[in-house]
Amino acid sequence: MTVFNFSAGPSTLPSAALREAQDELVEYAGSGMSLIEMSHRGPEYTAVHEDAIALARTVFRVPDDFSVLFLQGGATLQFSMVPMNLLGAGRSGGYLMSGAWAKKALADARLYGETYMAWDGSASSFDHMPDPREISLQAATRYLHVTSNETIDGIQMFDWPDVGVPLIGDMSSDVMSRPIPWQLFDLVYAGAQKNLGPAGASIVFVRDSALESTNRDIGAYLRYDLHRDGNSLFNTPPVFSVWLIGKVLKLLADQGGLDAVEAAGRDKAALLYDAIDSSSGFYTSPVQVESRSLMNVVFRLPSEELETKFLGICADAQLHGLKGHRSVGGVRASIYNAMPLSGVEALVSVMSQFRAESG
Amino acid sequence: MTVFNFSAGPSTLPSAALREAQDELVEYAGSGMSLIEMSHRGPEYTAVHEDAIALARTVFRVPDDFSVLFLQGGATLQFSMVPMNLLGAGRSGGYLMSGAWAKKALADARLYGETYMAWDGSASSFDHMPDPREISLQAATRYLHVTSNETIDGIQMFDWPDVGVPLIGDMSSDVMSRPIPWQLFDLVYAGAQKNLGPAGASIVFVRDSALESTNRDIGAYLRYDLHRDGNSLFNTPPVFSVWLIGKVLKLLADQGGLDAVEAAGRDKAALLYDAIDSSSGFYTSPVQVESRSLMNVVFRLPSEELETKFLGICADAQLHGLKGHRSVGGVRASIYNAMPLSGVEALVSVMSQFRAESG
């Protein structure tokens, strides 16, 4: 029976990328060595590194005045690096409080500069993203931080705020699922372990002009300008992760790029939300329709007892990783790029059968 | 022809660990998934993670009052994290200026607290580690930072400073090559990509009592206490790297642990230094005898022309990664744990032949 992995991250990877990495893991390109044993300044890794950056530029249609960085520490380290580099005297950071991840980003930013909530979704239990007209900016705002997809609550931003200040985007859980409106952003960051590749790397896209006035009195690893100047080889990079990310990018480019993957993502999500909406209330989505995430589909059943039973039946059917985050409960199906339509179909089929048997 | 990889890091890995990872990469333990696709909170990765920590405790003979952490950002991020967490009002950091890596550690620490050089080896071009009696501590010293092995200059610390203040050790390039005198240390850190595993992870050993008074007004990723409290699962860990580190630790434990690897390391280094010393001055070591590194053996030839020719002949003989660091030139043979004696024998043989032909 085919196994489908609905984990929120680390999550399912394209099997072609995994198989290729397996083939090459012990001996890379006839060298007698593994790529992960080689100097990060040698010709083999340099080519892998440059290719991954070039592919990212192509796939994401990155404008020439942005740099692409591969860092470590996940999105969590970016929660600190963004304000460390960008805030300071007379420069405050506005944050959209959209859920658990935005909360973490703001908590760290508060330590490094003036910050404020430009919108707060907590009163409605984070069931939607803001209408841009509800966002209130203060004077001297350096950036507005947005979390484009909240993995835990299952909401996603579709109406990008064009509000006169540069956006900083945490796109950890929906990066590479759709085009990025670069003109609105100074910086976009994402942990790799959803759509992009294995855990252990993060990708940062940063507008070069934004690096002209960053703070320099911070530790070397924490400075975007040094990583940019060193082409992300300022210190030893996470070789394996960058290598795999390159493979995933190549596959995506070959399969039609962002437009194709966005269309496929919409189809998968539509199938699942339709199954919820047509269940006569047996399955319910806690999320407002216009903010429903195409990446993390969260839903509830009539009782926790039924949810537990449902998750057990899914596991028996080799549908794994469906338990909702411990902070919210319920069910969460993460349907990132590498989840095939057949995986969603299998889930919808189990949902339908379970409802019939429990109704 | 067998390939030997003398790179300073990333560097040669035990082939048994690589082959095992290859076998398991696409399908882990009959799960139908790769380990790197699985949730870091699921049972499979949890077991891998716990095993790696337990093995590290055993192999390194870590005392009960130390915690073992797996982080990201390499030693470079530790250059910031150490002073961020440990310095502050009335607590200064003494640094042994032993070479290029100590210099980087101190440069970052200066941004986060009072620091000073407790010894400076620059006048003698970093050709030796200090005699502990030459170290001068100032009042209110929170820690003395030592770099146990300077990869670029090829010097190693054998006389650990027992000077009445806790040591912080950057052991990136000689960790797991010999026992650590825990009683002297509050914290030891190391990038993984030498003896321990692939790039993308660092290991930190920290005395629990040292975490009682760390600074808490720093970003979440940068706090040792949070990583300790979360057992290094506070955020998504570098799954692949930890998995491989576990395999390398297991192999080392099975092969006799630190004592066996230390003895083997001494034999390998002795062979190479003997070849230098018995070359009637054709090969010369710039390092004082008592500080000669057992990990990175640096040497010079009579001219840069001969060095270039020698490196070409080594490459033809499938001996790779021998070029000295760009800042110092010459030749550097990194002979970490996974370099077999036969690799050093092959190098010594080429050295002997080259000298005979060039003499």
C-alpha cells in the first residue's frame, strides 16, 4: 500500500530527488568521495551551490536587485536576524499578529527594537488573514512583517498588503507554492523543510538596497550583508540540504515551475475543502473561507473521540502525519508540493467512508 | 586507485556510515518514507535524536551535569551565542588569541560584552599554544575561551589551562579525537563537519549550572537554556546531520571509543611528522614541536613552485584537499578520525618519492 505523509514539516519530498541523492550519496560524480565529504570551496560543491542559487533565481523569478542566501537555524533564527539587521533608532517594525508563528516572530523582534502589532487576529482565534485596509501603520515603520501561511491554524494570505512600507515575509510554509510579489518585499525568508527540501537550511531573498543600511554591530553569522558578500559561503554551508534543495528546484523547473505547482496546489486543496464542505457538518473547517490555506488544511470532527478514531483509521490506510498541532487539536492535512493528487484522493476517500460509517 | 580526502572540513566520513545512510535514505525502516521526510516529533526521528544524544554522552563520557545540544549555524554562530548568553554586567570574557579561529571568536564577543586577550600568539605567527603560566586573567572573568585546535595554522592545545575560571572550548577541529577534561569546562562547542559528521550541525556540551544565570533577553534561537529545555527540539533540528552524527558515534563506540581513536590519531600524525622531520629540511613544519596538531598537519616545501608541483602530483595519486589555507599557503594534511592509516602512508610515500626526484 502506498504511504502518504501529510506531516507539516519536515514533510514529503519528491521521490525522484530522494532517489537521485541516494544514488549519488556514497560516490559523487565518479570522484570516489561523497559530496558531503568535500570542501565547500572545492569545484564540485561550488557548482552545486551556484546551481541551487541560479535555479532559485529562475524558479522564483527573483529580480536582479535581490540576493538569494542559504542560511541555517530555520525561520526561528530569522525571527532574530530580521530585527537585529533592520531595526534601530527611528526604525520600528510593524507585525501582523496572524497566529502562532507571527507571535514567535514578534516576541523575538521586541528584544531588538521598537515593534508594534499592526493588526491583531487573536480575538477571532486566528481564523483569517487581515483585509489590508484593517492594517494600521505607525510613523517611522521600517517594515511590516507578514506570515504568509500559518501552519498551525491553517490560514494563508492571498491579499498582499500594499501599504506603503516594505514587507518582510515569513513564507516558511508556502514558499515555492506560488509567485512572490517582489515589488512589495524587502526580504522573504523560509525554512526549507516544507516545499523546498530537507530540514537544516533556510532560504532568504533580500533586496540589495535594504542591506545598505543594516546594523553592522552584530555577530558575523547574524549579518545578512556578510552572507550576501560571501555568496552564502562565508562559513561552511549546510551542504546536504543545499544539494537536495537544488534537486527539488530542478524538478520543479522541469515540471512547469511555479504556475504549474500553484495550479496543482489549488486542485488538491479544492478537493479536500469540498470534502469538508459537502459533509453536512460532519467535517468542519475553523477557518474563514477567504483565508483557507492551500498548504495546511485543518478540520475538526464532531468530537475528539471521533477525531482519534479517524486518525487511527487514516494510519491504517497509510495516511500519516494528520494529527493537528498539539496546541489546537483536530486534524491537519499538509499538502505541500510533493504531495500527489492521489494522496489527497486517498484521504478524501477515507473521509467519505468514515463519515458514512459514523453518521 | 583509492581516493584519499585530506580536506580540512567538510572532510572524509566513515564509509560505513555513508553506505548505511545510502541504504536507508529513500525508505527508513520499512516505513515507506525517508527519515528526512518525517516529522521531527514523530517516533522514528525522536529515537534517532535520542540515540545520537545518548551515544554522544557515552562516547564523550559526558558528566551528568552537562547537557548535549545539537544546533545549527556551525561554530560561527557559537562565536556570538557564547558571549550573548554568558557575558554581561561584571562578567568579562578572556580569549586566548591562538590563530584565525580565535580571532573570529573574539571579534564577535566584543560586540556582546567586555572581553580581553588573556594571551596573544600573534607575535610568533601563531606557531604554538600558550604555556598556561603565560595566561593573564583579569578580575571578573566569566570564562576563558580556548580554541583547542587551530585548523589553519596547525597548532593544537595539549596543556589545558587550569587557571581558576571556567573554560569555554571551541573544539570544532579536534572534537572526538581525545577525551575532554570536563572539570575545567562550562561549555564546549564544535561544528560537526570534521570528526563528527556532515556540515549543517554543531554540537554543544554545556554545564547545567552555567545555564542558571544566562541572559534571557536574547532571541529564542540564540538561547542555550531554551535548546536545553527542548532537548534540541525547540525548533526543527537539522535532521540529516543529526542522523549521520549518530551513525558516526555508533561506529566510533564500536571501534573502541575515544581512547582507540586517540591512539590511532597519534600514530597517523607521528608518521607524517616523522616524514617531515627526516626530510633533511626539504619539508618543514612552521609549528613548534609541542603544539603540533594531530588533526591538521601543515608543512612547507623549499619554494611555492615546488609546493604547486607537489600538490599536482598528490592529486594525480588521488590524494586530495592538501592545499594549505589561502591565508597561509603551503600544504595541509587534515587527518581526522575517518582518514585511515593507509591514506597517510600513501601521502608519506608520495612525499618521499617527490623529495627524491626534486632533491
